[in-house]
Amino acid sequence: MTQSDANTLVHQPTQGFDRGTLFERYEAKAAGVSQTLLLLVLAAVFFMPIAGSLLTSIRTVEDITVNGAWALPSSYEWGNLGIAFTKMLPYLKASLIITLPSVFGTLLVATMSGYALSRMRFQGRIWMFLVIVSLSFVPVHTQLIPVFKLMSNLGLHDTFTAQIIVHIMRHIPFAVLIMTNFFNTVPGELREAARIDGANEWTIFRRIYVPVARPAISALIVLEFTWIWNDLLWGLVLTQGAGKKPVTVGILAFEGEYEIAYNMIASGAVIAALPTLAVFLIFQKQFIRGMTMGSVKG
């Protein structure tokens, strides 16, 4: 055996054993297990308030007072949900009257504004976009007194119209930001091709850009519906009569002067959460697509 053959045998790697590949294999398994455990912990943390509300909603006040909030029910009072639904029905109707036009108005203005700011070229376009987006950073608490006085002077206090206007104005900046950024990702060749074919601006917007923007619109529907439906602050500021109060304010009606019906409050909270859950399930696929669009290239 020559010296070169001996060197070749010494430096030849052992067959069937690759330290790098073996390490990467175990590292991938460990990372997968860690991610699964982390997701389970986060899911448990987020599910705990829901589980507590469900347990509380089917118990009696005496059971909650004696055994604590997290004890298993001594008796299952399923009738609590029916009683709560009957009392919450006027507030549920009021919330629907407030939320649906608010979401529609926000999407209408934001979609048209986002298209104009993204595709039309006019003087001051960038500054207009910055001003609109900057309004979303104004603290809502600084607007309570001016908005209250404005609606009172206009004779709109304690009306559905006041709440709808305020919700639309509050949510337009965020929605415009989302729609403008989405339309920026749409190839401009679509608009140019449509203009060559003789389509006007309204036709291009309605027949090309709106259908393309369905994922972003669906994501905004879910987000805006959830935020407006769960709003409590403006419901307290802009309403006085029971017929105009949203469902979040209606839950407070279960608080008595000397005692609190915890089971009724929990039942009302469970019932109030069902519409937002239904909206998410309806737009689930489009919502996920809209939220993840642009995160993966290729």
C-alpha cells in the first residue's frame, strides 16, 4: 500500500454516518415539538376565559358564591342561556343595526379611497394618504367630549345614526391603509389593458380591482365587524335609551344595585360572541388568505 492510498483511507468519511444530517434531523424534530407545545400553551391561555364564561353561564349565583368561579357546576342550569337571550334580544338587534351599516360604509369608502390613492396620480396624493393614516393614531379618549357635543348639537344623540357615523369615521384610516397597500400589489398592467379596451375608471375599479381585492375585503369585514360589535365606549357615550344601546352595553344591565348576576353576565357574553364567531367562520378562508397575502413569495 502506498502512502497516498493510506492517506485516502484515513481521510475517507465513514459511510452511513453523517453528523451534520443527523444533527439537523434531531434539531428539526425538537423545533417541531417546541412549536407544538408553545401553540398548545397559547391555546390553553386564550381558551381559559372562554371556558370560565361557559362554566359560569350554566351555574347558579349561589353555586358561584360558595364554590368559586372555577369549580364544576353542582347543577347545570341551561335555562340561563334562554333567559339571557330573551333579555339580550333588543340589544342584539340594536348592534346589528349599528354594525352592518358601519362595516359596509367603512369598506365602501376605504375601497374607493384605496384605489384612488394607489392608482390615480394627482397632486398631494402622498400627503393625503399620510394625513388619513395618521388619524388612526389619535387617541379615542380625546374625541369623546367633542364628538358628544357635536352629535348633541346636530340632534343625533341617542340615535343609531350617530353611532354609525362615529364608527365609520373611526375605522376609515386603518381600512384605507390596508386597501391602499393591497392595491399597490396589484399589477398596473391590468388597469392599462382595461383602458386600452375602452373601460372607464369606474368600470376598471368595479369589475377588475374589487374582485381581485376579495381577500383583503374579507379580512377587513371580519376585523371591522369584530371591533364595532365589541365596542363599549361609544355605546356608553352616544346612547341613553335602552332601544339604542348595543349588546356590550346591554350586558351591563345584568348588574343590580346590590348584587351582580354573574351567571347572566357570562350567558350574555357567550351569546354576544356568537355573531362574531359566525362571521369569522363564513369568511375564514378568505380572511386567512387576505392576512397571509404577501408573506410568501414565489
